Amino acid sequence: MSAEIFDKVKSVLAEIETSNPQSPEEVEQFRITYLGSKNKIKPLFGEIRHIPNEQKKEFGQLVNTVKQAAEDKFQALKSASEAAQDQVDLGSIDLTAPGEPINIGSRHPVSITLNKIIDIFTRIGFNVAEDREIEDDWHNFTAMNTPEDHPARDMQDTFYLKDSTEMLLRTHTSSVQARWMTKNKPPIRIIAPGRVYRNETISARSHCQFHQVEGLYVDKNVSFADMKQTLLYFAQEMYGAETKIRLRPSFFPFTEPSAEMDVSCFICDAKGCSVCKYTGWVEILGCGMIDPEVLKNCGIDPDEYTGFAFGMGIERQAMMLYQINDIRLLFENDVRFLNQFKSAW
């Protein structure tokens, strides 16, 4: 009786060793036959009750050998089948046929505009400075002459980190200026581009995140005239050589005096259109002479040094350059929209 059972097990082992499935379907049938839930090996383990005690160990080892042989064979067959599927039949391919065209991407209009701004200012000696987007309260507000009880803080709704009144998502890249002035001695001439965050309702004209470029120039005897000439150069390089600028008095806590800067509308040649609201002028940035308190906060002697600062939204510049009427288009990643800028820069 035990001899017949041993022969039965050896017969299954021989089947496994001599089987030669080729197609993926045959390989799968091999798995079902020898490794599936109702495979041929499983009943062999039950035959051990008919084996004499002195042969049980030998029988158990033999059945385990059969099971291991089935698993090894299946893995080998599976690997061979997958390798065969991965091989390309070069004989069926026309190697002289032209290749499939690859779509070429394009720079985002915000990136195009930013690169243009950086190029303009680096030509006149400004360096690019970048820093963290998660900022502390001091560098974002207090150093910029905006203490906790200052009414100017009501002008910006801020994203503070959870359970923290000290750490926040920066509301402007002025924090980069603060860090740069505390670590470097004048003369300082930098622009600080980057992403900023404000808790604003998303609409066609505003978004809760956007990009800014802020500029800073600190040295001895820097005047308002220096600022005006620098910004005139920028406006003419950005919007055309015939562009004129206009400075209107304004208020910023970190500059005094402060101004909003308009450029003559380059869409209608200052004759009046929907873009400039029929005034002939378009507002593009804010600027001013650095408040002495800001210099003092950052460890710079305001009696020895003066400076000016300016800031602009990059999306706003892009929207004017390319006459985009909805800021949300810049964040939706619609390929049909972005494809229009392949040759812009």
C-alpha cells in the first residue's frame, strides 16, 4: 500500500518536471493544476495517514519536494513568458518609418514673465535673493515696521500655521529683504521673487496664492530720484521704449514716502481702453523710500544709509502683457491655454 502511494507522488513529480507549457494560458493552467486551491498536490499530504510511522518522515519530505518543484517550475515559466512578451519582433517594424512626434512643452506665462523681470534687473546690478515660504512673525511683519498692534496688519488676512501665532505662510517677499539686511552690510541691491499667500477669496482678479518680485536698494545717498529712474528703466524695458510712468502718493508701513506706480497703457497707447479703464494708465507696482525704522530693525544705521524698495505681482504683469482677463487661468493647467505661450520667450 505504501509503495503505491510513494509511486503516486513520484508520478506527480515526474509530470511537473516534464511539463512544458509555452503560452501564457498554458502557464496559468499549470499554476491551477499544481498550485491552485484544488491542485493535485494537496491530496497527497492526506495520504500520510496510510504510511507506516517509520516512513512518514521520508514521505513528508518527498511531498514537500513535489510542492517546491511545482513552485520553482511555475516561477521559471512565468519569468520566461514575461520575457518573451517584452521582446519586440523587429521584423514587424519598419525601421525607415518616421518616429512618432513628441509634444514639446512650454514655459508657463508666470515663469516667462518672471524670467523677463529678472533679466531686466540683473542687467543693472541687482542680485536674485530667495528664502523660505514658511516665515516667522518678526521677519514678515515686525521687522517691516508692522508691529502686532499696527493697523496695517488688517490689510492682509494671513495663513498662520496650526496652533501657532508665530509661524505663517509669508504674505509678501519683504521677509526676504528683512533676512538679507540682517545678514549683509550695505551696499545691498537685490530682487526677491517667490510665492506668497493671503487668505483672499478666489476670483477673476485675486487668488489665495500668487507670485511676487520685490526689490531693495540700500546704500549711502540713495534718493527718490534714483528709485524713479530705476523703475522708469524697468517699465520701458518691460513694456516698450515709449512707456511713461506716473507715481501717485500711497501708504505702505515699510516705506516713507510711498507711491503707487502706473505706466502709460501699452494696449491703447494711452488713448483709453477697457484694460486701463479709459484712463490711459495702468497700475503695476508699489514703491517708496525705506522707512528708517525698517533699517534700524535690521541693524542698519538710517543716519548713514538710505534706500528704496518696490514690489509687484508677477501674475498681474503676465495678465497685462498677454491680456489675460482671469487670474484663475494661470493656475488651472489647461494645456489649450498654456500652448499659446510656446514661443513667448
